[in-house]
Amino acid sequence: MCGLLALVGDVNDGISSITQTTVDAVAGASHQMRHRGPDEPGTWSDDHVVLGFNRLSIIDIAHSHQPLRWGPADEPGRYVLVFNGEIYNYLELREQLGAEFGAEFATDGDGEAIVAAYHFWGADALTRLRGMFAFALWDTVKRELFCARDPFGIKPLFVATGPGGTAVGSEKKCLLALADETGIDLTLDERAVQHYTVLQYVPEPETLHRGIRRLESGSYAVIRPGRAPEQRRYFVPRFAAVPFGVGDEQARYDEITAVLEDSVAKHMRADVTVGAFLSGGIDSTAIAALAIRHNPRLITFTTGFEREGFSEVDVAVASAEAIGARHVAKVVSQSEFVAALPEIVWYLDEPVADPALVPLFFIAREARKHVKVVLSGEGADELFGGYTIYREPLSLKPFDFLPRKVRKSMGRMSKPLPEGMRGKSLLHRGSLTLEERYYGNARSFSDAHLRAVLPGFDPDWTHTDVTASVYAESSGWDPVARMQHVDLFTWLRGDILVKADKMTMANSLELRVPFLDPEVFAVASLLPFDQKITRTTTKYALRRALEPIVPAHVLNRAKLGFPVPIRHWLRTGELLDWASDMIEASQTDQFIDRAAVRTMLDEHRLGVSDHSRRLWTVLIFMLWHAIFVERSVAPKISEPHYPVQL
């Protein structure tokens, strides 16, 4: 787990644009992400590329330094690697590479396994890596940079190409710092702003800056001096349901149990202490219960707020006691919440309007006092059918039998009904196809709200820009599988994994997600509709599989997550004051109608309407703009020193 940066220079008349000034610029920009790897910085360069790195030492602490050199016996040092993440099957890969090809290794780490695998298998090596990763691998012979991200997008990688070359990095702020060297376009992308407002995150491959994109999850790129990156997808997820046969139900549940046990065992590989986040729900509790088998002294962590109904601390404590783990809880006050917002948004790079990232930031900070790595339960909902909205096809099934014209007329009937009236939403959503209505968990803005808030609102820029190509890949699948598939490319990688990576890395803490493992996905992807969603529950098969592992009080508990009381705090107190000041000072008039936002805040404060999620989306964008565009807000970023061995 670390931070990487690479700059491949342009070539003019056979002369590379890489100079000592370029090398120094990359080293300076790398410091912008010191938090991702405070243990050890490093740089390497030749006539065509500069590599920068910040290491968070997890495996083979004394060795495995980066940038890492490796080559076969006849070409020692041919490759140079900068790598963010962990390869959990690196021991098995090293053994296989040694047996098949005679590969030799100078370290005991997982980085050399990546390089050797690429040398012998090429891009096909990516399908053999079991882990989370973003890496850049320079081939000194071919003079090309091979970059790749893990199948689910757990680890980020930004890409920017300009007249001065192509830069890739773990954090966008590093690419912004190299704008003078690359000459990239830093104007804001109005289409991406609208997508953010609709979705509450900026969807891949977009960023809010036109000249910076993201290498998509499950993809790789080849970058050569003086040429644009060539990108290709290597992971194409498929949910191919296999019905349960008579009498084989338990065998299928046991298969889920076994693959999760194996995944957690591999995710526990580390030369430092591994803990676990524990929210009180089934997913995190399952991971913690399996992890404690490998570390009987496991420490678990949770967070909550100083307001009744917005804390899972008590449930998490009970779960920790049930599995025998030591537990640490962090309660966040409103004043702490408000004070941390500028720092949090700086770490984010791109705005994400999910309030749950704030408590995650605080519990990560608390966890870093005790451990260097934590396990967490992200990904279970997407793989096993955990979101309540996945049950929507059941409630809307009667609409499927109506002619399309009749369904559309029912949608028109819903429009004049008052907001909040029982049945209005059902009629509206029942009138739409799945492709029209479903684009993830965040749907706070209606078109009317968007028109009021966005001066440049374009009705042609919709969620279908993001989802249409994904839906095209799932034609003929059952509706829940199609929703899961969409979420892999939207909600999971745009919200869930961004906040998980950014908030833990802000505190130099590595987060591992055992559910998001290729082997786990292979099993989960075969589950039929009725083993995911029933009329009374979600994640049915997973719950059955976890019966021997998860305490009974958690097994069928309703999903809560990390609830945040912004609805209440935006009506009175410090958060309301902060919101008012942010709206007043913001220089976002090109993108946001501040008068409309003030009206929303007043209506919310007076209890006329609940605008909390809409307000939060706009306010986080305003704060992001103040930090990265206006430069009117300068967060105080600390540079703590942590023990390397913990």
C-alpha cells in the first residue's frame, strides 16, 4: 500500500523532454501524497521516464524497496516497478514462476511477483493476480510503461496527457502539481460537474478537470514516449446464474463459506498488525470473525455520533464480545465533524457527497494508533445482493405485465401528485424501464432540482451517459444481476471504494476488502435471483453461508452502515453555520445558482422539506472548488511520523 507517480516524457526531434527539472518536479509532486506512504520515499529516472514513490511498508519491510528493479538472468534490472496495493497470492505466484521459468527473486515481497509474472505472461498476468493494485511498470528495453488497476478498482490511478508527456499517479493532486511539465488542460468539465450532482460522485473515467482522467477498474494502459496511452479492459464481469439443484443447497452455501475463509486467510498475510473495522452489520462481522482465527488478539474498530439513533457502537461492541475481539470505538462530535471537512475533501481529490466518509476518516485515524492494516466488509452488497433497492424488481413486477403505453401514462399520472404522497414514487418508477430508473443508490436530485441549482443544466447529460454501455453488456440477465453489474461500474468504484481508499490512506492505514476477491466473485456471480433477494431479506445465500460464523444477533439484522446526522445538523448548530458561510463565500457561480441553494437551506432549516442530501452534494462541491480552484481554503495537512513496524 503506497502512492505512485510516473511521468513519461514527450519526444521532439528525437530528444526527450525529461530533464533534471522534470525529475525534481516529480519528486516534489510525490510529496503531495506522503500520507499514502510515509515510511520511505523514492525516485528513479532515465532519459524517458521519471518514477516517484512513497512506501507504506507492509510485507518484507526491510527489503522490497521501490522503485523496484527486476529482470531475468540474461537481462538483470530490465524492469522498474512502482506499485500501490497488495498481491495476496504472491507466495503461490513466486513458487509457480520459479518452477515453470526458473525465476529468481532478491526479496521476500509481492512486488517482484508482479514484474516476473508480467515478463513471462505479459498482460495475461493480470488475471492471475489475486489482490488490490495499481502499478506502473517501466520496460527499459521496449521503452514503454505498462499500467494496470485491479478488477474492481480498489486502488486508484489517474492519467493525464499533454504536450509535455503523460503522467499517472495514485492521487490527482500530484498530477495537478505536474501541470506545468505536462501542459495538461485544467479547465473544469461542466458535464462531469452535472454527473457528480446526479450521482454524488464523479464517474470513471471522468474527473472534474478536462485534462485528467482515470484508468478504469479492470483495465490496463501502455504508454510510450511521445504517444497517447493505449487502454484495454482485461476484466469483464459476468453474473451467470446457475440454479440450485434439489438437495445441493447446503453444498452451494458451503462453497461460499470456504471461499470467504480462504480469502480472509490470504488477506491476513502481512508483517505488521492487522485489525478490522466492525460496523455491527453482517459483512464486517463475518470478516472479523474469520480474521480472529488467524490473529487471536484481533482489535476491531467502530464509530458513531453524539446523537441517539446515529451510532452502531453498542451493536459493534456486542459483536466484538461475541467473537472475542478487543474493541475500540470513536464517537464524533459535530464540532469535530465540521473542523475536519477541509482536510477530508483535500484528501479526496474529487468530491464525493457521501457523509459516511467523515466517520470513516475518524475511525481510520483511531485505528492507526493501534494497527497498520485493517480488514473491512466492502463489496459484499454488490456481489451477494445486499442493497434493499435490489428488491425493487419484486415490488414493481406487476408493472412488467402492462403494455409500455399504459406504463408511460401511469408515469404521467404521477407528476401532478404532491411530493411525498404515498404511491407517487411507485407510479413513477413503475413507468420506467430498469435502464431508465436504476443508476445506483444516490438519487437525491430530481430534474426540477437540477434545473434550479445548475445554471448550465443540460437535459442530454444524464445517468445513461454512464450506465448505457454497462446495461448493454447485461442484456438477458435477471434484473438483480443487472443492478449488481451496474453498481460494480458506478456506486462501488465511484463512492464505496473511493472513500475507503482515501479516508484510510489519509491516515497511512491500509484497508483490505476480502469480499472483493476474484475467487469470491467467481462463486457469488453464479447465484440465482432467489438466492440473493427475497420478499423479507437481502443477501439470502450469504446469510445462510455465514450461519456458522456470525453471531445470531447480527445474522438477520437490518443494514444500517455509518449513519450521519446531517439532516439534523443542517437545521441548527455548527454545520448550519458552516453551510451558510460556504454558500456566501463560494465562487462557483459558473456552475451553481447560489440563490437557489440558499433557498434550499432555508426550506430545510425551517422544516419545509428535507434537502439534506442535495445540500450536502452542493456544499462538498463548493468546498472542493474553494480548495482546488479558488485556493481560498487551505487545509492544514499534518505530516505525522508513525512507527514503521507496528
